[in-house]
Amino acid sequence: MAQCTLKPDMEFVRELQAAGGETLKKCYQCATCSVACPISPANNPYPRKEMVWASWGLKDKLRTDIDLWLCHNCGNCADLCPRGARPADLMGAARNMVYKELTEPAVVGKWMSSPKGLPVLFAIPAVLWLVIWWIRAGFNGGQWFPRAADGRIVFGQIFYGDYTIDPIFMITFFGACFILYKGVRKLFGMFKPEGKLLVIGKTKPWYMHLYDVIVEEIITHKKFSECGADKSDRKIGHMAVFYSFVILAIVTAIVAGGHWVGKVIPWLKVETPMPLTYPIKVLANVGALALLYGLGSLTLRRRKLNPKYQASSFYDWYLLGIIWAVALSGVLSQVFRLMDAVKPAFCVYYLHLVFVWMLFAYLPWSKLGHFVYRTAALVYVRMYGRS
Ligand code: SF4
Ligand code: SF4
């Protein structure tokens, strides 16, 4: 008879407990959570098996587990656990530990995992944009708060788009995409042995499954309707944030595209700053309002969570906090500009650039990176027939 050797890793158990899975030892494996989970498949369901692997220290089983990425962290299972073991938090903590492994350099993941890392995370872009401000002020005859020739406040006087904002954000964005691409490849490599066990035959090519995931799950947020006691709150908050990002991405693409294309085809040029009634500006403000609404709704929901059933990690608060900082600094810099308050306008705009950089540069280590990894995992499971 073949022998199966289990390799418990007690250090891993301690790390998992410290990362948010502190209740895992309470589990007595009754499987109520797997029955309570509305989206877990009937075949080999979660999260009971993950609770067992975690408490036995089976690191390799847990880190290569596809089902970690299928959990939507709704907390249904935790509400019904008779032992108060919070399996939803365990699934989240295990995912956070896998992120750290997937995304390099690992030191950024370490900074991102606790409030202690925040000063470093903030200092990097704060110094970068301050140096740019200082250099540009030098070109403006030492003026840190210059006005345009017609007296208006134009942020481009200091933070010049062509040589600072556009190249810095392009490099940051594509750098984050590359890190995520490497992470997704690593994730698929980790799934491979599991995938082979799941195989019922590859069906369609991966891009067709990606299309299905985008249409059936991301655009409609269908799974959010299926799990959690506060289904509608959570779904509406997430959708408001998601669609506001889509709107703001479209606006950014139009403004940046119009700026660069306008150099060759002058009638396509998009001038900034735009009047408030300009259609693209109206669209941007609709996006900003949707973002504020979604953020308010998700922040209230998180504050209302009962810690007995579901706790919030630093990852949860970091993402909400940085999006709040981006949204408020964006709105406030616009308000100060319209009020003609030149010093507050430039200072808040500087902070806005710092926060936007933090959002994009640290994306692969944040919960937004999780969105990419979850999408990749959903494509993978569909390719291999787990549904
Ligand atoms: S986590 Fe709770 S519900 Fe799930 S198996 Fe353990 S004791 Fe049972
Ligand atoms: S948190 Fe929700 S989706 Fe995740 S295992 Fe529990 S019930 Fe299922």
C-alpha cells in the first residue's frame, strides 16, 4: 500500500495565525462552514478542508489551493461556525501569505502587511515628487507656487505632464503590470499539480474563459449576489468603486491620448484644465462622486462588521485608505484651484500625485492585485473544469 507523508510546518501555522487566522485552532472539523458557503462546489467543497490543512500546518496544500481564490470573503461560513473559528478570515490570511510569495520584491509585501511599513511606503513617492517640485521651481525662478501668464492656477506649471507625470506614471503602471504578469505565471505554476487532479479536459482557450469571467462575474458582480448577509450593501459599494475606476480610466485615456495625439492632429487636442461644463470634466466628476459613494458604503460596512465573525486586516484598510486619499485629494485640489487658493491647491495636488503613485506602484501587493490574481484563478479553474 502506498504511503502518504504529511509535512506539518508549525512555523507556517504561527505565521498564518499572526496574519489573521488566529482562530484556526478552534475548528473541530464539523463541516458546517462548507455547507454554509453558498458558492462552494459540491465536489470537494471549501473552507473546511482549508481549516484542516491550516491547523495541521500543511503549507504546500494550502498555498497551491485554487479554492482560496474562489472565496469572496462574505463571512457566511463564519456567521454559522459553532466554534467561532472564522474560516473566512483564515482564507483571507492564507491568500495574503500567497501574495507575498507571488509578488517581488518581497520587501514591499512586508511593508504592505502592517501599519509599520506605511512611513516608508509614503516616503518614496513623497521624496520623488518633492524633488520634481524643487527642480521645476528652480526653472520658474524659484517660485514654488507660480501662476500662468493669465493669472490662473495651472498645476502643469510645476508638475509638467510631458516630462514628469506622463513618463513616471507610464513606467509605474507598466512596471506594476509586469510584476503582476510574473506573479500570475508563478500562481499558475503553483496550481499545476492541483490542476492536473482537476482536469476533466481543457475546454475552450484561456481567452474565451477570460471573456466569460469578465462578462459573467466582474461586470455583473454575480457572486456578490449569492453570498453574505449584507449582499446588496457589499455589491452596490463594490460596483460603485469598480465602475468609477472604469469611468476615471476612460477620462484619463481621453485626456492623455488627446494631449499626445493633439501634438500631431491639433483639432484632437484636449486642453487642461477644462471648464466644469466640458463633457469630459462632467464625466470625471460623475466618476469621482461614484467613487466617494462606493468608498463611503464600503467603509461603513467594514466598520459595522462584527469582529466576532469577521475581522478587517491591514490590507483591507490600506486599500480603502489609499483610495479615500486619492479621491479626497483629487476633489480638494480642484476645489482649491477654483477658489484661487494657490498654495493649498499646489500642496494638495502634490499629495494627490503621491497617493496616486502609491495606488499604482504598490498595486501588485495590495488587494487590487488580489483582483488580478482572483481573475486569473477563475480563468484557470474554468479551464480545468472546477466550477
Ligand atoms: S471552521 Fe467552524 S464550521 Fe468549519 S469545520 Fe471548523 S468548526 Fe466546523
Ligand atoms: S467567506 Fe463566503 S465565500 Fe468564502 S468560504 Fe466563507 S461563505 Fe464561502
